[in-house]
Amino acid sequence: IILEIEEPASNHNGGELLFGDDGYLYIFTGDGGMAGDPFGTFGNAQNKSALLGKVLRIDVNNNDRGPVYRIPPDNPFIDDPQARPEVYAYGVRNMWRCSFDRGEPDTKEGKGRLFCGDVGQNKYEEIDIVEKGKNYGWRAREGFSCYDKKLCVNSSLGLLTKRGRKAMRKKRGGYCKDGLRLMSLKEDRATGEWQYSEICMGTGQTCMFPGLINNYYQYIISFAEDEAGELYFMSTGVPSATAPHGVVYKVVDTSRRAPPGKCQVEPLPVKVKSRLVKFVPKEKLIVKTPTPRPRLKTTTEAPRRGWPDPATSHTPALDRVDQAPVNRSVMLVPATAPSPKPGKGERKGQRRKKKPRNGAVRLMDGGSRGRSWGRVEVYVDGEWGTVCDDGWSSAAAAVVCRQLGFPYVVRASKKAEFGEGTLLRILLDDVQCSGQEKTLLDCAHAEVGTHNCSHEEDAGVVCSREEVADW
């Protein structure tokens, strides 16, 4: 642990972590959460003795021995007894994403400037150039507007540009995320004014238009640069940072590229400072399962008259899933002994069905019982129901296969591949498993019966008793 900061609320705590060209670590902290920075007399952001609502700068080099970090000698408040020496700038509400300017490609003019996007309270979002010792206004001001009238008279502001909060939701340094748009800031060298341009990411209908090479996820949640300065962003299919999966895209200049296949290019490896770790992705999840206990074989040479031959008959248990081998005992009685009378309310020759346990699963292929593949149906509180495929993954499929006695999962199925369970309710949605749970009910999921799906999204699995290389 390098630095511990108290967390007064669940939001506005930690933001970006960056190393500057000076070799120091820059830490961007929010004001601690809740609305209006209500902590103390004038909030955390304006309190230089608090680490929240700040840009911090520390030296973590050569810390194998001694303190885990040191204070850079040119930090602005190092001699102020009323301030924490780690503070580099203050008056920050929630600088979520920041980046250092790489400068003009030819002249390197502007190199090292620090851009940050600060999330506003109600009226404005900010894009700031962060400079040493500056006060960026919050909670005295929000953008160019007074938020706390008693404080805003005595505070300075280093704001670069502003725009209405409804238009700008979240920002990332020199590049901004504006709803479904990418925004790029440009500086007019003659006037010093800043301008932005917007590139439409596309509406939902555009992103999912039939015939495209790929379908594009439209909800941008984060940006990043590689060591060569190339820009990437991550998008998800649902507007939430907690979405279980998404896609990483690279922003390219199409005007500098020829049609595919026209240019013969020999790619060069990107030089990186860190060690390379070989990673070979696999599309299947292999989960270790306990070796089943051996079953006792019968000592009789032939089955008794009227008993089914276990080698040739197969009666699927529609309502029961055996989670582990069950020891059974058979009592042999003389042929002249009377057979036991059926219980009250039970017909002769009829066996009672055992009630399934909560979380039991079965596979259905259309309207009939599946064997090692099918639509997943789960038993919850006395009824069978289907599972929505939102977030459905190989890890969840592995849990189902293991419940049914299969050691391997071939793949997770979506879009009602094995038919729609229209006669049942959809009981589970947003199922997220690690793959080690005993039942689907042990996985994280939405409240039972709560969903935003139709049976066209019923989930399924394909299981196997042997490892399958390709499906």
C-alpha cells in the first residue's frame, strides 16, 4: 500500500493514475462523494489539509527501502503547515480521466501539459489544464458559475473551456466522451482559443445495421492511449460501467490509409518498457470437478423378471437432478410375499416424484428433454423457468453442466437456440458466475422473476463428458 485515503461515500473517490514526464506519480481524487461536497466548513476540495478533491503528486521511485513514497521538492505546498505536502492542485470535484499532451508532432510545442475532465454538479462540465498550485474552484464555483456564494468570491479558476452539463456527460483529458460522440480539442495558435469537433459514433440502428462487417457497441465508457500515443476506447452493449463484457476499438485516420490489401506493409513490434507476458486466449472454460465415486455393480447374472435392464433402458428423471451419487439398497422378497400396498392417494404401480431442490436445472431441446445440450431451465421456489441470456457466459454454462454431471462445457448458447420456453416464466436475468458455484442460484443475478427479456433470449448450454477441441 502506497497511500491510504478515507472514503466517506461510495462515489467521487479515486480517478486517474498517471506518470508524468518528470517521473512523478499523479493521483486524481474526487471530493469524497455526496452532492455539493458537504464535508467540513468549506468541503474537501477547498481544504488543502485533506487529500480528497485534489491532484496529488508523489515520488515512488527507488522505494525498495525506506518510505514507500517521497514528496517532490517543488510541490507547491511543501512549506505550508496547513496543507498536505502531496497536494499539487486543489478545488477538484471529480477529475475522472486525464492525459498528458504529447505536443505537436513536429515542434513538440505543448508537450507535458496536463488535461483533465472534471465532472460538474448541475450546470457545467469542465476541461482543465492542470497547473501547479492552482485552485480549480469547486465547491466555490461550478464552471464559471457560483455554486457557494460565500466561497466563490475568494477563489480563482483555471478553467479551459465549458459546455452545458446535458451535452457533456463524461470527459477524458484532450479527448472527450460526449454521449455517442468522440470530441477532439484543437487549439488556435493565433488566438489561443480552443475548439472541438464531433465525430458521430452512430445511433443504435446505425451500429446494428445489417450487412456491416461488424456490429458496433455504441456506449463508450472509457478511453486509453498506448505507448505510441494511439487512442483506444471501450464500448459496451448496455449503458453501464458494470456491463460484464465489451469491445475495445482503435481510432484511426482513414484519410491516411489505402483500401485493404493495396499496400504491402511489414508491421514492426511496438517497443514497450514492461516485460511481455505470453497470453493464449481460449474460448472454453475448463473447470476441475471431483472424480465421481465408483458405483457398486450387481452380482446377479441376469435381471429379475419385470425389472428393466440398466444397460439397455433409459428413463430420464424430468423433475430431479442428482447432484451426487446416491446409495440405494434393494430388498429381495420371496415370490409368494404380498407386494406392499400403495399409499393413500397413490395409484397402484405409480411412484412418487421427488420434489426438486431449489437451484436444480434441466435441459430442454424444443419441447422434449435434452441430453447434453438444450435450453436451460431452473427450478426456483416451486416452479421451473428459463434464464435470459443477458450476460450469459461460459462460466455460467460450466455451472449448469457440472450440476448435470458433465465435466466439460463446450459452449454457452444464446438467442433461444434450442427453442423458446414460452410456457414458463423467465426466472433469472443478468446471471454472472465465476464458474465455481454449486448452482445457478449461487451466482450473482437480478431478483428472481425480474428481467427485461423475452423468450427469444432464452439461454442454453452444450455440455460434454469428454474434452472437445472445436465445436
